Amino acid sequence: MALAIHLLGIPTVERDGQRVVPPKGRKVWGLLAYLLCCDHPAGRSQVAQLLFGEADDPLGALRWNLAQLRRLLGEPQLLRGAPLELRLPSGTFVDVRAITRGTWLAGVRVPGLGRDLLEGMDFTSSPAFETWLMSERRHVRAASEAVLREAAHARLGSGDTKGGAELAARLVQLNPLDEGFQALLIRALNSAGDHSAARRQYDACVALLRAEIGVEPGPELAAAAVASAGLSAPAAGSATNRARWELEAGQAALEADDIEPGLRHLRRAVAEAHRCGGVETQVEALVALGSSLITAVRSRDEEGSAALHEAISLALKTGQRSLTAAACRELGFVEFLRGRYDRAVRLLEDSLADTEDDPAGHATALVLLGACFTDTARYPAAIEHLAAAVALSEGLDDPRPLTRGLAFSARAHLLRRDLAPAREAATRSRDLARESWPSYLPWPASLLAEIDLEDGDLDRAGQGFHQAFELGCRLEDPCWEAMGARGIGRVEAACGNTEGAMAWLLDAGVRAGRLTDAYLWAQGYAIDALCTVGIDRSTPEATRWVTDLESLAARTGMRELLARAYLHRCRLGDDAARIPATLLVADIDNPALRALLPAVGRSHADSHAQAPQ
């Protein structure tokens, strides 16, 4: 029996291509959505409280709805044990999983792509479930946007400019205030040769941004609006040699920090290689160009992503696996920064598969995977990947994978309050950065200062955070600045200076969001600290800050920050957040987070599943 479950839009179930008569009531659909979206088995009592807490007999209501769900799916043996785990027949199609776990090719074909989870349904009689559903809807919508973005880039990279523009237009319809999405559409229209439409789109976007959020367009949008300028005529001599010379000149300029000349050389290398049919050189130039736009230039990630997707499309034909891996790794880095973790993990795993002969590249991909798993509170996987990255990086000529791997290892241990291994890793990372990667120094320095703060050494923590903040400002890096400012705010709060703490924490949030391609987790981390101090002070704005944190964490899948947002809501007196907070905390392997559970929720977090029904 072929089974298909569609939860985006009006929910339906199909068996062997025939739509099944829907169940009576909405709770069966809510139960199905919860079981499909959860990454772990769920205890019966927990699910009963989440969905049927208002019933006289919550467990009895759960049993009745489980029976209805078995009929809907045509699987009478499903969901009879404890805890509840929905093990569907092999080959079952689930639209939500297709967009969160599948390739962009699978995701873009989902009929309900871009529509709400359980569209039009509300569960006002179950406020705890309503809270969970609102968060999950945000996550699914963001996943739909990520699929459309990757699909549009991939189509453009393969030369399908019309298809790319159509997908980019759908993306802008979903989220017209995202400058990156607007830039992608404008660049797609320019690539398709419709420069007048691109200009109209740019003008409409500028007017929208000014009217809705009062901002001027950023550099990414402005760059996209400029139609590709014609390059100078090729110089005399071999076009192949010319392309290679431009590539090498571009790489040399970038190594010398001559960014704009380097980018011009790389663009000419791409054009020359295209003219003469030198596809392998074109791939090299595209990877170098895309990587440089992402790592060396602010707010040009969309343009860099476009070059890398084109490189992947060509490299698949030429068999340049190492360059495919490098392009996937850089794209995974962009997705990681922007909190599109489902896409990041797929890209980084693709990179790992093609880096057997590149230890530095393999280690970097492992570090980024570990960072993704840390951001999403999957700590065992995070620590495993980061340990493997550190082990592989020992002895490499390039010190950056080891420096980065140690820093992210320190962060994973710090978040779990395992301070001894956190300090050891952060200290090594700081020392390596001082010696060979000074621009990375603020990150391990901030982590060491936070370890000092957790150890109760306020003076040393304050000095460390101030040094990290000042260095971040000199580097003009919003992530490093935000981490330093957040830490200073926490130190001020610990010293009893709540007014000073609030000023620093507000500043940290502004700095973290200053650029469109900054690290989103750092922004959420700053908002979380702001919520803590704001609630302690009974600040009226605290409710808004908690809502901001919940929205960001739910959309991206930052599970620990989402749990903390729920816990903040509990502190503000919102009892509807207690059950989803307890369920989420129980699923995260972090003793430090469990210690934050209010007493009313602790019994739910520690409870075991009941006997099978």
C-alpha cells in the first residue's frame, strides 16, 4: 500500500493514490502532525497533556484519537506501544519531511510548499498545543523558503534562468522583506536578460523596505540591481592561457587582501574560460569567486552562492569532485550562518563524501556540521563531530580547522556547563589564533571570558569580554562585537548594575543584526540574555523580546533557544508554554538546561512513558 501524508495546506492522506475520508475533528490531525514533526518518541502522558489537557480523561481522549489515526493511515498495528513512535511503512511520502530532510529537487515538487502546517486549523481549547503549532509553523515556513532559495540558485547555476526566476519570484512572495530573496530575484531577472523587470523589482523592493521597516537597501541588493557589465575584449594570445592568468592573478590579489582587484580578476577568469570552453578553469574560477564573495566581502553571500551553484553544475560534468566538495562546504557555511540548518547539513554531508583526499577540507566540514548540531542542541552528535574534526586537524599545515574546531568544541561544552573541557579547548584555540589567525581571536576569547563568568571570576570575565569586544570592533565583525557586548552585559548584571547590563545587551542585539549575513545564532544568544535580565527587572519590553527570541528560534530550529524562550514565557506567567517547554527540554541532552525548568514542569521532564494501551 502506497501511503502519502500531506500536512501543508489542507491536510489529507492518500492510500494507493486515493484520498482517504478525513477523520472527525481536528485533534487527529494535530496528533499526526506532532508525531511526524518530533524527532523522538513521545510519552503518552506528555502527549495527552499537550493535546487533551482540557479533557476530563486526557489519556482516554488520546486512546480514542490514536484509534482514529490508525484508521486514517490504514495501519492497525501502529502506535500501540509506549512511548509513542510513528514508524510508517517504507516508501511513505510525508510532505513536511520532504522539505526538511530531502533534496531541493524533492522539496520543490511538494504540492503544499509554502503553505502553513495544518492550514486554517486552530486549537484554542489546547493552548499548549497551539503554542507548539505556532512554533512548528514558523519552522516549516522557513524550511519552504530555504528549499525554494536553493532550488532557484541551482536552476540559475545550470543555466535555466527562466526557471530560476520563477522560483525566486515564489520565494519573494513568501517573504518579500528578506533582502537576500529580493536580490536573488533581481539577479535572476538580470541573468535572464530582462533588465527592465529587474529594475522594476529593485524599485518596488526599495519602496517596500522604506515603507514597512524604514531601512535603505543594503549592498547585496544594490549589487544585484546592476546588470552584468560587459567585460573588456579578450587580450591577444590564447584565451585558455588568459583565463588561467586571470585566475592566478585573482587568487594572488586576494591572498594579499586586495579584495576588489582580486574579484575583478576572478570575474574575468570566469568570462574568459567561458569564451574559450575551458570548463575546468571556469569551475576553479567560480569556486574561488564564490568563496571570496562569502568570506572576504560583507553582505555578498547571495552573489557568492550563485557562483558556487554554477560551479557545482559544471563540476558534475567535468568530474572535479574536490571542487564540488569545496563549493558545497562554502554553501553549507552560508546556510549555517543564516540558520537554515536542514540545508546546511545536507550540503556539508555532500562535501564530506568528496573530501577523502583533502584532510583540511574534511575537517572543516566536520567542524561546521558540529556547529550546526550545537546550534540545534543535538549535543552528542555535535561533540562527536567536533572531536573528529580536532583529531583530523592535529598536525595539518593549515591551523584554521584546528583553531575553529577547538573553539566550537569549547562552546558545545560551555553550553552544557562542562567547564573543564570547555576551558582546555578554548585556551588552545585562543593560543592558536594569537599565533596564526588573529582575526579569529575574539571568538575563543569571548568563550574563555564566559567560562570565567560561570566560574564566578567576574573581574577576569569582564576584562576578557572587553578585550574581545574591542578587537571585534577593530575587525568590524558584528558577530564578535555582539558576543563581547553580550558578555559585558552579563557581567554588569552579575555585579548588580542592571541598567548598565540592559544597555550592553540591547547594543549586542543591534550589533548582531547589523548585517544581513551575520551569524543568526549569536543574535539569538544575545536576545536570550536580554530576556533574562529584562524579566528580572520586570521591564515592559521583555514580552516583546521573548516573542522575538521564540520567533527566531522556532523558524531556524535552534531548539535550546526555543526551549529557553518557552521558559521565559513561563516566568512571565504564560502557563501555555509550560508543557511544550518541558517536552523540549526533556529531549535535549543538556543538564544545564534541565536545571532551568520551573518546579511545575520538572515532573513532566523526568517522567517515563506509561504502559502500552
